[in-house]
Amino acid sequence: MNTEILVLYFARSAEITGLRSEHISVPQVLTSLQLWEELVKRHPRLCMLREQVILAVRQEYVVLGNQPVILQSGDEVAVIPPLSGG
């Protein structure tokens, strides 16, 4: 079963996608890595961030991997790439 979520893009991920946010439909239950792969399918250049990116689901950080994620309609998922320091 799929659910609609709001994806928020920050910093480099916003530059790559050309978007600040978008609504997408994804499976309601998936792993954090599968969620990332859903985003990369829509925006293949996001793969450049794979090793450094952090996802936040409902404002909770999620490490990419086999961690299960259960999404509800309207949930926010943030794509947070590393911030460059100076």
C-alpha cells in the first residue's frame, strides 16, 4: 500500500533536484535505504550524496540501511546533505 509524503530538500540536495519540496507516493512500509532509492529514482543525481546524506522522518534522523520506516500520509521526510564548513 502506498502513501503520499512531503519530501523537503536542503542545501546541496535542493540544488541537485531544483526543488525545495515535492509530494511523492511511496510504499507505506519500507527500509530507510529503500526510501532513499525511491528518491534517487526520481532524481538520479542525488546518488552523489549517498555516502554523506541523512534522512529525517517526522524530524527524527534515520540512518540509511535496513532500518524499517513506517510512513503515514502527510509525513515529512527531509533530505539533509552534509553542510560544508569554512
